[in-house]
Amino acid sequence: MTAERCFFCDRLKNVEDWEDSLIYEDDLVHVAHQIDPEGPSCLGAVLIQTKRHTESGLAGLTNLEGQRMGLLVAQISRALKELVGAAWTYTNCFNERFRHVHQFVFARYPDMPTEYVRLRVNEWKRAPRGSRAQVADLSRQLRERLSVRSASGPPG
């Protein structure tokens, strides 16, 4: 898949889809809480993606991109434990369908039944869910807990 037909490259062009859930953005990466357009969103589902289209997966990251993504995964994970009560977080990065480096970080809640662990976390009907306004508020709280800052400062 080329950059011209990439879901993640297109996502960065559609600001109205994610601007209220923005957690962090600089010249290398973009981080936003996921929003379900069809209803309440699962709280604690965050997407970290490179701004640069990188088809060769994690091995194609520059050292700085890798450092930035790793730091953000760690900081988002700690913040999710604090803010939404996650027991721990899951992260996945398959990059097969869309050849653009992206990593999902999901809260794993303490009372989540074992049949919903790992990749089925979004299927759990009792998962904490919130409105777009609640996602925006959680995104703001996540943003405030990050110690990494872009050259232009934290997103507004």
C-alpha cells in the first residue's frame, strides 16, 4: 500500500475526525484516543502512529521515531493505569493490512473476563465507555501527564 492510499496517512489529513481526542503530536508522531463514530467509545484505547509513511514496519523507523514511540507507549500506559484504573496495558502493532507504523495501546481492566483479553478487548460489552466529550476529557488528562513535549509545546 502506498502513502497515497494509506488509511493512516489519510487519517492525519482529516483533522475533524480526531482533533478533540488529540493527546500528542509533533513532527514525528501523532497520538490520539480512539473514537467510535457509531456510539460510546471504549475508554483507554489510544493510537500512536508515525507521521511519516513507513512501509517497512518497526525496522524502518529512525532511531528518533523509535525512541519517541517507545517513550509515548510507556507514558500513556502509566497514565491509563492512573486515570482509568487499568491493571496493565496491551499494545499491538501488526502493520500487515496498512503498511504504516502504528501502535495501539489498550487498557486491560482488572475485572475483564479472560475471554476478552488481548485482541478481543473491544468486544467486552461492560468495558468502560464514554461519549465523545468524555473521550476529549480523558485525552486532555492523558496529554497533561506526558513529560515528552514537542518543540512547539504541548498540543492546545
